[in-house]
Amino acid sequence: MPEAGVRRSVGVFGAVVTLVGFVIGVSIFILPGALAATAGPAVVLSYCIAGLMALFSCFVAAQIGAVFPTSGASFIAVSRLLSPFLGFVVIWLIIGAVSVAIALVAYGFADYALLLMPGLDRVVMAILVVVALAGLNLLGIKETVIGQGLMVVVFMAALVVFCCAALISLDADLLVPFMPNGPGPMLVAAVPAFFSFAGFMVVIEIGGEIKNPSRTMPLALAISFSMVLLVYAAVSVSVVGVIPWQELEGVGAPVGEAAARVLPGWMTNGINLAVLAAAASSINVLLLGYSRDILALARVGAFPETFARISRRQGEPVNAVLLIAGISVGAVAVGGSIAQLATLVVVGLLALQAALGVATLLIPRRLPVPYQEAGFRLGRVALPFFSVGLIALSGAFLVIAAWGDPKVVLIAAAWLMVGVVYYGLRRSALTRRGVDVAQLIWDHVEEHVPRDG
């Protein structure tokens, strides 16, 4: 069902470049160094383990997107199949996680910009790129996706050049011992490594703007996952095969450093420019996709009505984009280590994935007609397999995250409690005015998912 004021203008190519641009983005350019510094060459396995959960999330995302082809589908699905309160809670967690993710990526942009222009202020540069890309988002989704496509072409070409040169120059001796610190650091590294895969779910947040979503989303997810897995395997091996893992601690631009060792100077600068495009593409998609969750919350009264305003000219949720950009600028100012920021993002995404896994399990029983009519449908065996698998993997990753960095989990829990308190206060304030937030959520959900007869 088309949404008022929203245009379906994104096809398969647009969805693929949106996913590849975000999922690959800048994380693969900045995280391998920090993770390999403890996991050693086994960081390659950390990425493989993280990729396994990403595969499960792709199947669940495809099913959710087919049944809920609307913007802010995570919120709609959890609210409809679990409860309006849980729908708000998971999106509150995601808003915090995405803001931190934008800060992490903005810092990655700044680190590589400093390689090209030494002397720049890292924090100022990070803030400027967030502001600039918020402005791009306000131009409209068609313009945003065109810009995204250009950025993806640039950094994918650079990655191909880098990986070919690095694999040719690879020193096999640097891969031995493969797991120098044992399996523990390798498992812990898999949690922040999942940040590099976690963007596949973003496609369901812009479902209301995708053409023929039941066909486009599964196809785009399949193409994107294959491309991402191939790139991550090549890049992670390239970095640890060129730079001794003991030297990677504190290296904020590991791909740039590795490129400098295997490519001539002018080509290294080209790689660094491509990284800037990758970082920009990641921030671009974060602002694009998750501003739609703020839009969904505002439409049901959970957030103030001003954040539901749609630009008449571009069809963009202007104030929602500005809100998430503003929170992200605050996260940039607070700062933190790359690995900690990545883990904090992943904790929020894991909570969302677990909730969506449970919601997907309930689709055939609670929404049998939309499920049967969906253009993409997991079968009786596949649906519980991927749903339960995603729930179990998300829970396991949360345990690993708590074991590896308890402080990060406590920060996420504190943010969650702030959201619970806010929801209670907002609901009480609206109740005094005769407005029931829970009922508004139900009404909004039913506009996009008809009741079964």
C-alpha cells in the first residue's frame, strides 16, 4: 500500500547500491586494524562468524519486507506482531545505535581525510560530513540514491585495485600463528565485526519507497550479500597479509596503511579518496533509512508531530532527518574508541534483530492472509529455521559483547531505560489530552497491514 506523500522510486539497482554502500561503507576500511590487533590473522574468522548471522538477518529482512512493504517496517512489524510498547523500545534503541554508528563512520571519514590533508581538526571534519550528508538527504530520495550510486562505484573500484595488489604481495608468514591469542579474542572481535555486516536490515526501513518490494528486496539482499562477503574476505586477508597484526593497534586507517605498502603513492591517494566516498555513503544510508523510523514514531504520537512533516517538494521527512543528524553530531562530540563505538552499535542492532526474529515467527499465525499473498515467502521449515537461528545468534552475540566489554552493554541498558521513562511520560501526557498512544500505533499499523478476515 503506497504511503501518503511517499514515492516508490527505488528499483533493484538503487536498493543494491544503497545496501552495498552502507554495509561495506567505511567499516571495512577502519575496523580490521583494531580487531586484528587482538585477534591476529584470525580476524578473518571473526568476519566469517559475523557474516553467518548476516545471512540469517537477510532472510528475515526479506520476509518482513515482503509482508510489511512500508517505511519504518521494523517498528510496524514489532508493534503489530508483539506489542506497541516493544515497537517503540526497539526503535528507541536503534535511534541511539544509529547515531553512534554515524559518529563512528564520521570519525573514519576524518581519519582518512587527515591522511590527505594533515592538520585538519578530526572532530570538526567529522561534524561537517554529517551536516553535508544531511543536506543531501533533504534534496530527495532519488537524488540521494544517485549520489549513493556514484560513491559505491568509486570505492568498489578502489577496493578491487587494492585487494589485487595486496593479495599479489601477500606474505604468508604473517598469517602464522593464525590464532596467536586463542579463540576468545577472535569471538569477541566477531561482535564489532558484525557492524560491518549489520546494514542489511536497512532495506526494510525504506520499503515504502521501493518499487515492487516483494521482488526487489529479496533480490537486492541476495546480490548485496554475495558482493559484501567476497569483498570482506579479500580485504581482511589483504590487511593482515601485508601488515603484521602486532603493528595494527592504534592504526586508524589500516587499508590506507596497507595500500601505501603495495601501491605507488598516487594510487594510495586514490584509495584514500575512495574511502572518503565509502564513509560518506554509509552516513548517507544511515540518515536515509533510519530517519524513516523517527517518521513512523512521530506519525503515531510517540514523538512530537513535527517530526512527521514531509517535504511537499521532495517527499522527504525533513525534521526526522535533522533530528537524527543532530543526535549524531552530539555523539561525535562525545567520542570514544572505534571498537567500543562499533560494539555499542551492534548491541542495539542485536536487540532489533532478536525482536524481528520473534515477529517473523508469528507472521503465519497472526497474519496468514498477508503472509500467503506476499511475493516472497519462507516455507514452513525455512521460516522457523532462519527466525530461531537469528534469535539464537543475536542472543549469543549479546553474551559475547557483555563478556568482552560490560561497560558498553551498561551504556546501552541506560539508553534503554531513558527510552522507557520517556515513553511512559509521553503516554501519560497524551492520555491527559484524551490521546492513546498504543491505539494510535495500532491504527497506523492497520493502515499498512489489513486485518485478516
